[in-house]
Amino acid sequence: MKVKVRLNLHGIVSVESTTLLEEEETEVPIVEEPAKEITKMETDEVPAEAAESAACSDVNMADAKCAAEASAENGVSESADKPVQMDTELKVEAPKKKVKRTNIPVVELVYGGIPSSDLQMAVEKEFEMALQDRVMEETKDKRNAVEAYVYDMRNKLDDKYQEFVTESEKDVLIAKLQDVEDWLYEDGEDET
């Protein structure tokens, strides 16, 4: 059996697939082929003779031993010079193996895990809460921008725009800015 397992980013192991592998051997017929003649090449004998002569020329070796070995080897080499011929040769091929693959369905049963339907509902709820958080942050930023505008305009009416505004217009603008500031701290808290 061949089992593929996956380890995800969170360290959870899951079985990806399972396959059953079965090997089947097929029979191969025996084939008869005519035999080939075996001949001995002349180059095969030269190194053997050279090795014998070199060994027998050694001073430590007895002449009788070298002569006995040389005659024994010459007897072997004479019989090896004759070609051997067989009528037929049997050729047996190795049996071929065929692999059969079968996919096995695997069902995981995880204890303590959340069912996929509940997990999907939790993910949707998380997206809704993230949207609410983003709306609250945007609202807070806009409220801060209005408050910054109120304080900035008050300062500018006293400093920068003093030459261009009459006292009555200035009092009206300051009153409107005060109304906006009061609204921000009372009813504006719940506005989106």
C-alpha cells in the first residue's frame, strides 16, 4: 500500500490518497536458439604464456615446479583451443512484472474537530465582524477629522482670517462650530 500524507501550515496531518499496488508476473515462453561457436582468440594465450615465463624466471622458484605447471597449463590450453559446439541453446527470459494500481477511498474521522458546515459559518461570522471593525475605524477617523476641522477653524478665525471676517460673522461661525462639537460628543457618538 502507498499512502500519501500532507502536513499543512498549522501542523495538522491529513491523508491525501491511498493506492494498493499489486505485482503480477507474466509467464514468458522458452525460446530455442542455435548455439554459437566458441573460439579462442590468439591474443588470449599470449599474456598467459608471458606471465608463466616471467614467473618461472624467478630465482626463488624451483625449475621442476615451473616445468610441471607449464605442462599442466599447456594441457589445459590445448583442450581450450578446440571449439565446442552445441546443437541448440535454451534461452529463458526473466518473467515480466506488471503493476496493478487500485485507488482506495479514505475517510478521515477527526475527534475534536469542527464539522465543515460549522467552520464555514464561523468564517462567515469572522468576515462580518471584520467588516464591522472596519466601519467603526472609518467612522472614528471621520469623527476625528471633523473634530480637527472645528479646532483648526477656531484658531484660524482668531489668527489667519481675522482681517477678512467681521465680528458678527465670526460669532456666527464660532456658534456653528460649537454646535458641531457638541453634536460630536452627544448624538454623533452613535452615527456611522
